[in-house]
Amino acid sequence: MAECAKNPESLYLPRYATIKKIINMTEAEKFYQLELDDGSELGHQPGQFVEVSLIGYGECPISISSSPTAKGFELCVRKVGRITELMHNLKPGDKLGIRGPFGKGFPVEKLKGKDLLFIGGGIGMVPLRSFINYATDKRKDYGRIILLYGARSPKEIFNFPEFEDWKAGKKDVELHLTVDRGDDKWKGNVGVITTLIPPLKIDLEKTVAIICGPPVMYKFTLLALEGKNFKESNIYLSLERRMKCGVGKCGHCQIHGYYCCQDGPVFHYPQIKGIKEAL
Amino acid sequence: MKKGVIAKKDFGAWVEKLKKEGQLFGPKKRTDKFYHFDKVEDPMELALDYSSTILPPKKFFVPPKDDTILEFNLKTGDMKVPKMEPDKEIILLGIHACDMQGLLRLDLCWKEGNPDCTYLARRAHSTIIGITCNPDEYCFCTKVGSNNFREGFDLFLSDLGQSFLAEAFTPKGEKLLALAKTSEASMLDDELAYKAKLKCGNERGVEFLPKVEELPLLCMNGEDLPMWTEDFGRRCLACGTCTNVCPTCYCFDVKDDIDLNLTTGRRTRSWDSCQLEGFTEVAGGEKFMHDQATRQKHRFYRKFRYLTTKFGGAAFCVGCGRCGRQCTAEISVPETANKLFLGVKAQKS
């Protein structure tokens, strides 16, 4: 029982956080700014996630979208399941239960001095934004910040608070946008995200790719990076799984010997290469 | 180590005393064919010569359904983790070596990383009294090395015919043994106890081709064998019985329930199964184990590869035979292990 002498209740006990502001991102996604009621900071690393509770209804894992360099924390939530649908009905001042932060985030310390190539598809942009903002806040610690961002259509591009700055090149983020299908007003790239990779001019020794997107995106993105002679050891991926308990117990997120909620959601590519069902 | 011989005629009186020491559970007949662990009221109900029970003793530490992990009040916003310690000591009487090994494997999992203090509190408040067993044609504990009659037990009973040799391995066990009317054990009693222990697992001689320590590597090399897709993936009916009855399966689902007063409620966990189609499904519909072959392989690999290598040693299948005994499609661990062994061998040559 020595394991339980210190704070034995914390495993499944959420803390309350209050919604300070809600921004509509797209038709399906809302963006929540939150603060913990006990006044503490979440203390997360970019790439980690929290278990969000609607007490009485249930819990689901949500990526943290803000950088730990900012006050409070932010979540971007797609209306896709029972809990997230209910979350979309909430208003500023309402409370959520929060457990976490959980899992392994991006290795922000190890990647100091590197050029960062972010490759985000759809809602995969949410955890990437945490690291992008971290890197722009600690600008001197990192080299180039390149962002490839693919959305299904122009309407589905996330209008994060700093997105206009990225577009204007203000934050030193080299943004390359593409959409699967354009509309009348769209003048940018049309095509899947992998079409943005071949023309990139990058230093292969110095650049690290950080990928997050829908399951189908990983395989093709890895192929495109391989085509560019990108080193496998320079690739990190954030994976989605059913991380029900968040603490490595319930079994739903297991990828072979790994628990995505503990050993991930961010994996170094050599860790999971060749593992069936991982990618 | 303290030991003594308890005559079977004195056994009932001892059980009556054990009942006063906590909540006493033991094997009872449930139907003609099946046994279960249940609360002991009358010593006469005990079926200590049972082969196996439907559910393993994990049910006392991780209840099958509605195990409360959080209580809440929607009006006040209060949230509380319920008391973790059981009201009374959990005393399990008549536990076989395989099931004890199962509990020891579970201990590893619940302790590791983020310790689950509810489980650990229940285990800390438990006393386990083992017994020699009466194997049937499904048992194979010797093949996976779980015929250990000492590790984890507080007290162990060897059936000598007219009496039991009781060996206490812990202070808790000694305390319970002191409640029994005992006589001194002779050399012959020790030898008869040894013989009773040997009977375990070996009697029916289930065929199990690989050595247990070879299995992690066989799993690694056998991922692409057609047996998964063409044999087990097709036969498995995805009912989840094998994981329910497994002494080392502990995956769970979580849900919130609100009472009729619409104010109070609780968050509970219930057993889940990796054999069910929706086990890995996320909101949006993606399933990361997309077919039954993958799910079958996952279960077997979790027993012999993933957790074995993670915890560095023992197999997470303890050879109790429950999954094979209960499977409607007649899939068993020995059959799977044998096909894997032969498949990998054929692949190499």
C-alpha cells in the first residue's frame, strides 16, 4: 500500500475548471478557454491531453491546444460523440471536470535548436498548435517553424486566435495551407496534405517532422517524407486512441505493448514503426 | 512457517470461526456442472474438491459491474472518491494455485505506473487460503508455470484424504490457523501433501507444444500467420466470455449514472472486453482493432507477449483453462499456442 500513501484519491477524481470564453471555430468545432477553479495552472507539456468530465454524463480525452507559456488552458472540441455534443451546449461560466494532464507530449527540450516541420490534418492541428505557440513564445530556442495544414474545405480551417498572424507571417510561422476541396472564394492550394511535402526546401539534418491528423493521413505522409529522404529518427507522431481512463489501466488505448495514454499520445516514429495496428 | 493437520471432521467448526474474522467466500456448487465463489453461510455448502469456478477470484477485487470510483452531487457540485477499504477483511477460502497467480499478475498491473488504490486497498484487506486442486481436462497450469503453492498465499491446505495439511506463510495465515483444532504434521503428512500438489495440472496432460518462455518470440514471429484470419478470426463469435472469465483480464469501461432524484449519482466501472467490436472505437467511428482476427491475436498476445515482456517474465495466462472451458467456439489457449508453435516452425522451414 506504500504506493497509495501519497494522495491516494487523485487517480479518478477530477478538478473543476470554469469556461472563460468560447469561440466558434467551424460548424463542428468550438474552442474553449478554461481556468482551473483552484487557481493553479494545468502544468502540461505541449502534446499532452486531459480527461474532460461532464459530471453525470461521462468523460472523454481531449488534446490540450494551448501552450503552457499562456495563462489557463484551451481545448478545441469537435462535436462528434455524446459528451462532445453536450459540451457544445455549454456557456461561459459553466464548469467542466478535468483530470490530467496525461501522457507523453512532444519532446520540446530535446528538439531545441531544430527546424520544426508541423504537419497537421483537420483536428490534428489542435495538439500541434500547443507546440507551435510554445515555439513562437520561445522563438530563440527553435529554428524554422514550418506548418503544413490541410483541411477538408475552406470552411473547416480553424481560425485560431493567432491564425491571422500566422497567415501574415508575423509570428515567423511559414504556413502552407491546402484544402481537399476548394470553393468559389478559395485561391490557395487544393489537394491532400502530402502534395505540400515534395516542394519543401528543408535542411534534412536539422528538420524534425511533427505529425498529427486523421488515421489515414499518417501512412501517406510518412511515404511522402520517405520520398524526401527524411530520417525516421526525425519524425514524431501524435496518435488518437480511445483513452478512456487516461492512467494506463482500462486497456482501450493499447497499441501492442504500449498504452497510448501513458507511452503516447506522442510517439517517436522508430518506437512504433512496423507495429501492426499502430499506423 | 507454522503448520498443522486439520481433520475434516473439525473443518466445519474452523469455518464457523473464519466467518467471524471477515467476509468469508469459498467455492460452492452452482449447477450440476459449474462452481462459483460465493459467501460462505454453512460449511456444508463448500465444495472444496471443485475443479474450477465460472469466474475467477478477481471479482472480489474488481467487481464485474458498477464498481463506484466517484460519487457526485450535481446540485452542490461535490465530488468524492468512496471509501477504498472494505468494511471487513475479505477471506477467500479454497483458492487454487492458478487463481493465486492470477491475482499476483493483477497486483502488478494495478500497482504499476499510476497505482489504483481502490484495488490495492481491497487486496491489502484480504486473506487468501489456498487449496490443492482437482484438475479437469482443460487445466494446464504446469505448462505456464503457475503451479506455485506458496507465493501469495497466507495459508495453504493440502488435501490428505481424511484431513488437510495447513501451512501458514504469513502472520495473517498463522492467525487463522491458530483458530483451528490441529494436530502435529508427520513426515508422512508432508509427503501426502506433496503428492496432492503434484496432482495439480498434470493429471489430464493437456498438450501444450511450446515452452512458455518461447511464447513472446513465437508471438513476434507469428503475427502474419493465416491462423489468425482464417481460423481464430472466423471461429470467434466475439462474445467476450473469455476475457470475463480470465483471472488476469482487467480492462474496464466507465459510465456515469444519475439517481432518480436527478441530484446524486456515481461514476462506475464495469468489465469490458477487447473481443467486443467497439472496444477500440473512438467518437467518429474509427476502430483501431478492426477485425476479429486482430482482436483474437490481441488477447493471446496480451497474455504471452505484451504484459509478459512489460513486467519481465511470467506469462499472463495462468493455465486455469476457463476461457477454453467456456468458449462456445471451442477456442482454447493450448490450441492457439500449439497452432502458433507449428505455424512459426513451418514458416521457418
